Amino acid sequence: MRHEGARFRQEKYDSGNPVVRALIGRFFARIGGTLGELKPESVLDAGCGEGEMLRRVTLPPGTRTVLLDRNPASSAQLLGSVDALPFASRSFDVVTCLEVLEHLRDPRPAVEELRRVARRAVVMSVPYEPYFRMGNLLRGKYLSRLGDHPEHVQHWNLRSFGAFLAVSFRDVRLTEAFPWIIACCRPDQH
């Protein structure tokens, strides 16, 4: 990542590589399609980073959005951690958490918190392994780690990510957005 004053941008979003740009564009188009189906009136983007999701995905006019991240250099409106969200239960129609879980030693508390604050759905994404690593190798990235990003401590494929999420959600819908997996999960309604 490179820092630009108080804000930062991940280099992948500025890539000149047309394949990378197409894959990222398709990823955000799928996220946008999922959110469009959900028609949320409120969205929490937990782990918002530089705010790329809201920059690329058009939400309905009037949608209340909150950006949260633990990094003070992010685009966050609120600083906080995904495993201890500072919101009451069922505070948001939809909670998004994109490209975060793979960085957490223990992602279960974060998933439980995301579920807790969501009324209708939680939309998450993770790298689709081993394809994400293979893509890194093809681009000449992280060669000494066989393409594994140095900050990724969790690695999932469709089956393992679905099984991981099924512990917390009654309804898990997985979509491939190569080289990512997108999950749209419905919490139990108590």
C-alpha cells in the first residue's frame, strides 16, 4: 500500500494491467449486483479500507452508509475492529466485509459480530484459493511464498468457506468472482 497524506489506496485498484483491472471490475460488479438484490436502506462497510466498495458500487439514493476500519489512514468515518463492532444488534440492513477475514488469526469473532449487527444480510469476500496464489505467481508477486500474500493467514476455497460460514448463518449463498469468493449470508431471525 502507498500512503497519500491521511488517506491510502491499495495499488491493485490502480493497476495498469488490463487483466487485473477486468477482474477487479467484475468483482465489484458482482458485489453491486448482490447489494442491488438486497435493496438495503442502511449499510455498514466493516473493514472499509480506502472506501473502494462505495466508490465503485452504486447504492440506492438515501442509503445510510457507515464506513468502519481500524486504520486511521483509511476512509473510515469510525475507527473500530470487526471483532468488536460499536453498534447495537441489528443496526444495519446489510453489513459488508470485503477482503478482511483472510487477515485475521481467528475470524470467527468477526463473523459473529458481523452477523450480530446485520438485520437482513452479511456480504463478505475472501480470496479463492489456490487460484488467488496462482494469480500472484503469474504476476511475479510473492514468489518466495509461492504466491501467498504475506498478510493472509486464512485460506479458503468454495467448500471450506461455505462450511466455515454455515456455523454462523442459516443461509449461505456463495458466488465465484475469480479469484475471489463472495458470500451473501442471512442471519437467523430471533
